[in-house]
Amino acid sequence: MAELARSKQLNFVDAPVAGATIGAQKGTLIFMVGGQPTDLKAVEPILGNMGKTIVHIGANGSGVAAKICNNLLVAIR
């Protein structure tokens, strides 16, 4: 998706969340963001409305990879 976005001169970040429904209701979601730092800076105010913790994991796809790892850890707990 990031490559397709770039080919159309668009910016792209992946920003999966942790925190479930209660986190969404309370505005305390945790965002695991993959993408360029400048692209994250552009969407940070929007993400900040939904969550207090925004972590830049790395390049595009890194946020999704971190979310998958988080899900695996929760599943084996």
C-alpha cells in the first residue's frame, strides 16, 4: 500500500492500535506507527485525538508487524 501511495505522490502510514473498545471510548489507544517521520508528524494531531501514546516503530509495515507481535503475546498469555 505504501508503494502504491508513493506512486500516486501520496503519503502513507500504518497505525494499528492497542487498547480495544474501552481505549477508543476513553481516548487512550496506543498507536504503533510505521512510516516516514515526516508523514507521522502530519497525522500525529489526528491520532492524538484518539490516543495518548504514539510510538514510531520504523518504516512502513513496522507498525503492523508490532501489532502482530502484540497480538501473539496476548494470545499466549
